[in-house]
Amino acid sequence: MTETTPRLEAIGLTRRFGGIEVVRDVSLDVPAGQVSCLLGPSGCGKSTMLRIIAGVDRQDKGAVRIEGRTVSDDHVQVPPERRSVGLMFQDFALFPHLSVAGNVGFGLKGPRDEIAARVREQLDKVNLAGFAEKYPHELSGGEQQRVALARALAPRPRIMLMDEPFSGLDNRLRDEIRDETLSVLKAEGTAVLLVTHEPDEAMRMADEILLMRRGRIVQRGAPYNIYNAPVDKEAAAFFSDINVIHGVVKNMQTETPFGRFLTPGMVDGTDVEIIIRPQHLKMDFDRGGKGPNPTSTDGVPARAVVERARFMGSESLVEFRMEFDGSQIKATVPAVFLPAPGTPLWLSIRRDRCFVMPCKRQTTVADPYAG
């Protein structure tokens, strides 16, 4: 193996159940020390990918390689215990009859003193040095999660596969445990493949996000890039609320309540959607003297009437009805701002934060992967 060889590779994996491809020609690679996240809605194939890589399920097509060595293809199927892969799942799966030390040391081979030293080392890393003799029922959910992490890392796996391991924790603990887990994994130089359906978790933990939909990876990249350059409307909507403004291209421009948008490369008559996140709308009580400048950074202000305003804890969400066409639009502001229903305001948008995309044609053929 060379330094450029990925720690983990999946090449063209396909898996069918009942004639339906739940994983469709998926490829990915994870180098040492990187956290990659398979992100997507329930049923998109994320967990199936993890089971194939772990060796507890087998693909119909494709191959899995670990450190350049093929562990699964049409002819080879290395058993899970010989893949040097650690596993963490939603269920911590601790043995109730074993102590914390017994759980962490379970499956380790070698002299007793070496196993005991490894167990102490791992418990210290997860801040459970004084818990060796306790039993799982005596621990909180967060402490059980730390034990599961210590147990998964004790055999020194080269790869860690994590299937929504933090979903069983309450919100108060989740961020703390995620950060601790990430710190330990980075210190070990482990290649991590994390599965989650929560965009916030992916953004917080991943070096690279692989966005899955209907069995395929539709976009991959660093969290900043995948958030700020979504491949389509569905990708944008998966990470946050969005507003969608519809228009039709005419002379390489599209008329909207916020002025004209340039749409080069699109033929006249093309239906387009202009996507803007609520946090990128600006609210004012007056027009601010702005004229109809179609190239302005904030576009042309448009008048709207407040329908409802709610304080969400860290921001205020204001829902409007546009005077231009009666459509609804939402804006957020990181402060307490609760205008009364019926209040007229002027809205402007950040053009550099908008995504202009052609509308997808609707098909009459049923898609078995929809939903």
C-alpha cells in the first residue's frame, strides 16, 4: 500500500432487494484520518452501504477494498472479523453481564496485562477512567456511548463504520459526545464512514459529505462547498428551509418580484426556479430609496405583508405574502423580531446567495425510489 492508497474504497456497489436496486453503482473512498459522511433521507441506501462494507451483507455488483486489498467482489468475501473494521450503531449493544472493562476488552487477544493496559488506555481517552468495574445499567446514555466507542477502538481498527450512533442521545448530550468522539477518532488516525440523516450532524463532523438519494450519491464535497453550491433544489432543501421563486427565461433573463435575474445559457421559454434560503432575505420598513437596478447585490426590494412571526430560540422566523403575486415567502433574522400580522415590509435578497436552476420535468412514469 502507498501513502496515496485510500484506507477504504467502495467501487461500483449495487445491491438489490426484491428486484429494486437500493444501492445503485455507488463508489467512494476514505483516506486515513478522514471523516466521510453518507447523508440522506431514510431508505436511500446509506445503511445498506455500511453493511456491505462491514461484510454482514454482500453486494450484487462491485467491490470493496481495504488498504488496497480486495475484501469483497464477485469471487472474494472476507468475513467481517478479518476486515479490521470497527462498528458503532444506534444500539450501543453492550453486554449487560460484563463490566465496563469486560465490554471494552471483549474480543481482544493477547496477554492479560496487555489487554488490561489497552482497556485502561481507551477508558482514559473517553474520560471513563474510574468506571472500569461498573456495569452498563449503572451508566447514563452518554456514558454507555463512550463505552461503545472505547470498545470499538480497542482492537485498533483501521476503519470505523458508524450508523447514526448518536441518535439515542438527548440533545443536551449529543453535541458533547459527538465532539469527544471526533477528537478520539482523529487522534487515532482512523478512517471514518459515518451514516446519518441529520444535516447538522454531517456538517459538524464530516470532512467530506456524500449526499445520497434513491440509492445513488448525487453530490460529494466539503461541507462548505456542498452547502453553498447544491447540485439541485432537493440538495439545497435537505440542508435548510428554502424559498422558491418561479420564472420563465426571456432574452437570457428571468423576471421576478426582486427584479430581473440573468440566466445565460438558458433558452427562451425555459421554466426556472430561483432558490433563496430564509436567512439571506433582508427586511426593511421602507424601500430605502432603492431604484430598479437589476444588477444590484440586493436586487430590487419587493413589498410583502407579514402573515406570522415566531421566535425560534436563536432566531426569528417571519412568514410573508408577496404583494407581487400572492406567493408566500419566509425570512429569518438572528434576533427577536416579531412584527404583527398585516405589517407591510420591504424584502430584498442577496443575489450572490441565490441558486438559479431549470425546473425538472415531471414524469408520468412511477419512480420506485421516490419518497
